[in-house]
Amino acid sequence: MPIVDVHTHIYPPTYVELLRSRNTVPYVRTFPEAPDSSRLIILPGEDDPATPSTSRGRPIGPEYYDIAQKIAFMDQHKIDTSVISLANPWLDFLPSEEAGEAAKNINDDVEGLCAKYPGRLYAFGTLPLSAPAEVVVKEIERLSTLKHFRGVIMGTSGLGNGLDDPALDPIYAALQKFEQLIFLHPHYGLPASVYGPRANEYGHVLPLALGFPLETTIAVSRMLLSGVWDRFKKLNVLLAHSGGTLPFLAGRLESCIKHDGHLKQHGKTENRRDVWDILKTNIYLDAVIYSEVGLKAALNASGADRLLFGTDHPFFPPLEEDAEDWHSVMANYSAISATFSGDEKAAKDVLGGNAVRILKLDL
Amino acid sequence: MPIVDVHTHIYPPTYVELLRSRNTVPYVRTFPEAPDSSRLIILPGEDDPATPSTSRGRPIGPEYYDIAQKIAFMDQHKIDTSVISLANPWLDFLPSEEAGEAAKNINDDVEGLCAKYPGRLYAFGTLPLSAPAEVVVKEIERLSTLKHFRGVIMGTSGLGNGLDDPALDPIYAALQKFEQLIFLHPHYGLPASVYGPRANEYGHVLPLALGFPLETTIAVSRMLLSGVWDRFKKLNVLLAHSGGTLPFLAGRLESCIKHDGHLKQHGKTENRRDVWDILKTNIYLDAVIYSEVGLKAALNASGADRLLFGTDHPFFPPLEEDAEDWHSVMANYSAISATFSGDEKAAKDVLGGNAVRILKLDL
């Protein structure tokens, strides 16, 4: 059974070029103080002029855009196949009239990368969400005709108003019709104020460790509360980072829905698909949670047939410069071994079998 | 073995009187449109004049302040002993010069309530956190001499700058010295903007189900990152709602700390007590998570000897008007039965044994 990584990002050359052409977040910039290294600055909070340019954002090297490095990383970690996706912030920032063409170019670029390594690479496509809905729908249809695409990656912003926006319905309808799964991934985090006045002392820890997962949880909860899955019963979503915090909070979410006075008044507490039903019918979870405790909760919430191995490459690189194994990857491998010790079949499903089945990979 | 509820709130008469005397959040108000029912409005978002007064905040009835109703609720649900605590927002909003006296009065009021029902009631005290540190420290010392207090309840704001504020050190020192546990409870939630433009359609669901737990998680992570537990190795904290999301995110938090460039530069990734160590040494979790999935994660993170049954009474009242059992309580009982089926000793510990041992209850 192959090992398949469903959470692994690429900034293909077309996209890096686009980011280099910009001078506001998100962008790639080489500062005069360090002419040999470029910085990738994607979050508004990272572009504070008070921060030395050499610690703004993160260094961007070939592991971000050189597909040969992705393959080398896969070989190092015994990963047979990767389903690559553009990393955040995708094309959310583009003016409406530029988005359609940019998405097409980037998706074609990625399709070309996949074609170079038969059997090793598949992809989730990028949508031109700032373009008119018909442009987005057309790209979804086109992606379904390309050999290596198996869904799309989306942030939590949707068309700008979140994933509970009814204006997304034609897009959800097209994704359902063409059987393209949504890989839902955070980017915007939470307002900096929530981390308090000393947050900078803790580097990126609070936004990355807590803000990202909650962003995902809010987004998927809004989809659920707005009835997306009542209207699109076959719309499938793969949640990044094992669902953010959804497996842990599903019981509280369900309880809060049942007890809510406003929802009760509007007849919305009864006759609905509950959180657990949607977790076991429409939601898949990656296994990127870095602990046995977390992974077991994800497993208990979704079932062993809905969990999929991932790495979040190229983020969280090795802790020591000369290390070959990535600690972040090994942490997720260990969590899987520990969680499924004694059930080799389930372990293999999570490591690759589920991805092959769910994404219809020709391996 | 008794059943002990460690998460159960009271607005003692002294406190209700204080809230009735106010006309901005937090306050209790009777609107002319509904002269027979009072509303408790505690969150800024709940006081929108656009919301009809009869759905602002929540109705406040005797279950909030009448201790006889607490006892009746306990009897109905076979709870032997409750460790009652003032509900949010405590005294966080009071001017500095009023806080000390108010805390004293409220704590004395609660001590009196406990004395009325020997063996049935203990309490977590309320601190005058807006008062000078020495006033707070004095109240901590005084609480340690009162018969029924076993710790203090605190929100996430501390002295106004969060629980990673070094100005809290004398207070943490006093709590450690007098062996008073902190019951850490959310109140402030997250800014309304994070829930998107349609949030009002979902009642209180998003802030209650997701904002509260994340607030707790951020607060405890800030304590940890600022080294509170390196300075106060015996400071114990009971986290509301099974830790917010800490059990699920502990692996990601630990991984983000290890990988953080800024923390690495400052030598703060090594030689520190890690998240798991603190979870098993300084942190207790209540069992208020409404699902087996969540409770098992809490158990796996903290151990069966650190989980404590709770109800969150008087919040989440019965779903049907004539129901005697509270659905919210039964959900937590069921999660405990399911999680510990086959391990009666552990179930009894979580239901009461741990509370008796940890809080030194004379039962």
C-alpha cells in the first residue's frame, strides 16, 4: 500500500513570479540587507516595518518552488505520492479581472509539474474566487478534465464573506457535480489583539498553533450552521490540521446548537443533520496534529476510513540544519503508529489507502 | 464515593444587587416590555439596541441566585457536593477602589451559603483583580482561613493584560503559598468580526461553542509561554470546558514552539517544561465537554486522576420546559460512562474522588 501525503504545498514558479511582482502583503521580497535570501511575507502582521527585514515573514528557498526538492523530501520520508496544493493565500488577493487567467496559468503550471513525475504527484487546484462565479465554475469544470487534479484548495474567506455565503452555492454545486473535494485550509487567523500585548515575544506560536485551527473550526461550523450540507449532501471537505479543533469541540458545538434560544425560536434546532453525521459523511480529516492525543480524537470523530496522512511540507522544516528527517513529519508518523498499533490495516489506510480510494488515484 | 460538581456557578444575592445597580454591561435589567422577567446581559455583543430587549442576553431567574434551587438541581442529578463559583464576569469591571470591599462581601455571602448546607457546598472565591496587588493577596490569604473555600475562579484578563502579565507574580505566589487552585474560566470570547457577517443568525452558538474554549486555550498557552510554571512550579490550574481546546492542540502547540525561529533565537525552545509535562503536573481539566470524543482526548492528555466532573449549572437548562433532567448534564454523565466503561474506579474518581483528593473536601 503506498504512502500518500495529502497536505503538502507548492508555490509553483508562476505563483512566485506573481508574488515577486507585488510590494504589499502577500509578496516575496529580497531586502538590501540580505541580498542572497528572499522573504515570503503572507500575513499582515508579518510586515511590520519595526521588525528587522531579515526576520519578517519567512525565508523562501527552493523547497517552496522547486518540484525536485519536493520529490527528494518525499523519497527521504518514504512518501510514494503527494497531492500538492498551492499554499496560502492562494489568489484571494487578486483583482476580479486578473484572477481567472492567473488561476488557469497556475493550475496548468501545476499540471505540468505532476506530469513530469508519473504516479508521484497529484494536485488540488486553485480557484479564482475573486472573479465572477461563472469564471470560477468554468475553472472547476476545466480542472475535472485535467489528469492530475482531484479537488481544490480553498481558504476560509470564500468570495470575501466566508463559507456560509449563499453566493457560493453555484460553486458548491459545481464542486459537487464534478466530484471535486474541497481541501479547506486556514490563512487569515484571528485578529492580533486576541493574543495580548506580549504576543510578539512568542514568535509565531499563538497565531500558528491556535489561531489557524480555530479559523478552520469557525469556517466549517459556519458552513454547517448555514445549511450548506443540507443543500449539497454530497459536497466533501477535507479539513486541514485534523479539523482545526472540530473533533474536540463537536460535542460542545452540538450542545450549543441544541440549547440556543434563537435557533430554537426559528425552528433550527430540530430536523437538521447534526455535527457527528456531517463529520462521518461529508468531512475528511488530515492526520497533521502532531500528537497521539489529537489523532485519537480525530479518529474517534471521523473513523479510520476518513483520516489521511499529511506533512504540511515545506513548512516546519528540520529542527537542526543538518538533519535529514523532518521532526514535524516524524511526529505525525509516530502519532499514527501509536494510535494504530495492533491494527496494521487501519494504519495503512490512514497512510495511503484512504487517499487512493477517496481521491481515486491511479496507483 | 460522592459525586462532586466542580463547575457550577452562582450569582449570590450581593452580586445580583451589584449588577442591578448598573446600566452598562455587565448588568441585570428589567425592560418595560416584559416587567415580569429580568435579563442578564454580560457580553458587550449582547447589548445591541437593535436586538429586542426580550432576547438581549438571557433571562435571569432564581436558578441563578437562589441556593435552594442549586440544591434541588443537585438532588435531581444525584450530585452530593458542589464547588460553587461566581459566574463571569466576576469583578473584572469594577473600579479599583470598590473591588476589595465587593470581593469580601461576595465571598462572605458565598461562605454563608455553603455553611447552610453542611457537606453539600464548597466554593471557589472571587478576587478583586482591579484592586492593588496587596489587596488581592490579602483576600487570597483571608480565603484560605474560611472553611469552605478551595481556590479562586479567574477570568483570562488577569489585571487587564492577560495571565502572562508579570505583574501577576505576587498573586500567583500567594495562590501557590496558600495552596489555592485557580479555576480558569473564559468570559471575553473573541472579537465579533471573527464569526463573519451572518453570525447573528446562529444565535450565541459560535461565541459560546468556539470563542469561549479558544479564549481559555490562548490564556493558558500565554501562561505557559511566559514561564509562569517555571517560576511557580506548584501553581495549580483547573481549566474550564476540559481545557478549551488544549488537549487536542497540545501537540501542535508543542511543535510550533519547537519550530519557532524567534523562540529559537532567544534560546527558548530548549530547557523548558513542555506542554505535556505541565498538563500532567499543574493542570486539571473539568469534564464538561459533552462528548466521548472530547472527554477521551482530555483523559489522554491529563490522566484519569486529573479530570473532574462538572455541569456548568445554571447555564444550558433543560431543552423542554417540563423536563426534570438537564440534557447538558446527562451528556456529560454519558460521556463519562462511555469513556470509563469497564473501569469503575476511574469513573468514580472523575465523578468525585479526584475532587475530594485534590480540593481536600471533608466528606
